[in-house]
Amino acid sequence: MASQKAYVALYHSGIYNSEELLNWFQEEYPKHSKRKLDMGKSCVRFKKMDDIPYELIGELVSKMTPQDWISRYEEAVKR
């Protein structure tokens, strides 16, 4: 999480690394928020703290373990 001047950003490298996880998040986001998804490659931006869908973020972080991330990283580096 990072507090920027105009928004709060959540950085999750798994979204950038896993197309399956990205697609899941993009499909689920409208079910948890009234606002349009504002997203970069690995960050999700929220204009107001009240806009953060905490339940969805909890699900997101539980979908990729640190070991999953390390495995994906090592596979990408070995290429």
C-alpha cells in the first residue's frame, strides 16, 4: 500500500505476473465496488479510502502464496 498525493495505491505483483489472477480480479472488482477499476500493471488505485474493497483485497492476497510468487519468478528468470 502506498499513499500518493491524489490516491491510495495497492501494489500486487501477482496481478502483473499471473494472467489468470488478473482476469479473476477484473471480473470480481465490479461486484465489490461501485467505482470504475483504476489499474496499472501491478497497482490498483483508489481515490478515497472508503472506496477500498477490503474483502476483495483479502481474497486477492490469499490467492498467491510467497512460495507461488518465488516459483513464478524463478521460472521467468530461467528463460
